[in-house]
Amino acid sequence: RNERQPTYRLLEEIGRGSFGSVRKVIREVDNKVMVRKEVRYGHMNSRERQQLISECAILSQLKHDNIVEFFHWDHDAKSNTLFLYMEYCSKGDLSQMIKHFKHQRKYVPEEHVWRIMVQILMALFKCHYGRDLPKLQTIYDEAEEPTKSKGYVVIHRDLKPGNVFLTSYDDEFNQNASDADYSKVVIKLGDFGLAKSLQASIEFATTYVGTPYYMSPEVLRDQPYSPLSDIWSLGCILYEICSLRVPFQAKTYTELQDKVKAGRFEPVPQFYSKSLQDIISKCIQVDFTKRPTSWTILDDIQCRISRKALD
Ligand code: ADP
Ligand code: MG
């Protein structure tokens, strides 16, 4: 083992990834708590290995406050295992938060939904435009959509509540999260296992095998992923946070596919404002060319805030 490689103390397993366990570890040099995602690649075909390498490359490029930080990777050739070391998110993920509120039989307060939405959008902006969000303009400036950078443009491709992690910079945060605690969470987009850098990919074939509750109709039709497919998934996530159930539910894969392609869903509860409902239904629309981009939504929100301030 390379002398300069950091050493880690292993703590408990906190999850199971599709290719191995996920454990909490402590980096010994500074006692920093991190997560180690283990990926056994022995049985992987060359495409899957390629995907793995691209996950590492993408993650090491993507630095953003709302994206799980990737610190380092190493690998053990003997056991054909890759270890990815990343930021530890101590407050679980959005699927756990949704379960919490479902169990409490309470709606997620609307301010939480907005806060979560804006943070996911900022992460998506970073991915989709390959650059940091410019300072949002006020309505006076007639802001124009920023151009995409020449750098990496990344489509997440597997956006779902289980891949949106939660953390908190507040040490007071309770062990057992209460409703109020969720108002302080910081969102971190993670699990870029299926993500692809557009630049790197010429091949668009879909490789997904999970239950595609959050997958867009165009992707189900084997059309290429675009950043707007992530926007569809975002819409489904927001829908689920508000309604505490997925927009398209089905017993079989075929039934689900039919429902998604038809794009019809029950409205979200009246408890939520018209503006929130509007954003959700704009994201979940079958014609992807009509979906808003991450920038458009953020810009609309910013305009609404400025207008409110003027009243
Ligand atoms: P997979 O590619 O198999 O979906 P994930 O990266 O989503 O793997 O991780 C699987 C599980 O491990 C998650 O549901 C979560 O419980 C845990 N986990 C993964 N990354 C982190 C992290 N950065 N912080 C805290 N828990 C994590
Ligand atoms: Mg996952």
C-alpha cells in the first residue's frame, strides 16, 4: 500500500449499495468522519466498469455545496474492490424524510418543500450547465439564460428520494429527527452511479434496471436522456414530498410504463400553494421540450421573491 494513501478506521455499515456495502469511516490523519462506498467490480462487464470510472471522474469534478463531496478513491486489486471516500450525510435521505411524515400523518410544511427544491435545483444547475449558478438577477435586469460551459455537463439519470441525502451543519440537530429538524437540513445530491458526462458519452442506450417510478416517458421510450429527464424526476420527487406517494403507482412494470407515458396524475393536496403545484406539474409533463430548466425555475422563484419585496 502506498505510504501517502490516507488510512481510515472502519466504523459501522450504514447502507447497502448495489455493488457492496457503505460504511462510515474515520480518516485517521484528522479524525474526519466520511463514508466509504465499496464497489466490487470483479463480476462487472466492461460497460459497467466504464460507468464506475466515469462516476469517479464526474464526482471528483463536481464540487458544490449541494452535491455530496467526493474526497478520494483507492482500490484493492486482490479483491477487485474500489473504495470511494465521500462526505458523510448524517440525516439520511429524502425517502426517510417522506416516510417520517407519512408515519406522522402530517404534510411536509410548504417552506421545507421550497427549501429542498431550491437546493436540488442549485445542484442540478451545477450539473446541467457545467458551471456555478451566477448570482440570480433581479427583475430589473431582464436576465438571460446563462450559456452552458464548455466543461462537463452531467445528467444525474437516477434522481429519486433515496439518492438525495440530507445533512446538517447544526450540532443541535436531534438524533431522532423531528418535523422541525427537517427545516434545517442541507440537501446533498448523491449516488452519481448512473450519471454520465454528456461530453464523454456518445452512447445513449438506457441501462437502468430498477423500478422506474421517477423515470421520464422519453427515457422509457428509449430516447436519449437530457437534463430535462432529471427535471421530470425532480417533479416526481417534489410530488412525492407533497402527496406522500409517487405520482405514478402500478403493480407491474408495463402498467407503470403506460401511466408514465400518459402522464396523468392526481393533483397534489390543496394544502400546497398554487405556485408550488404549478412548478410540479410543469416538471411532470410528457413533452419534455415544455419542461422548465433548472435555471428557469430558479429565475422564476427569484422574480417572485423580488416582486414580493416590492409590494
Ligand atoms: P446505490 O448505488 O447502490 O444506490 P447509494 O450511494 O445510493 O448506493 O448508497 C446506498 C445507501 O448507503 C444509501 O441509501 C444510504 O443509506 C447510504 N449512503 C450512501 N452514501 C451516503 C452518504 N454520503 N452519507 C450517508 N449515507 C450514505
Ligand atoms: Mg442509490
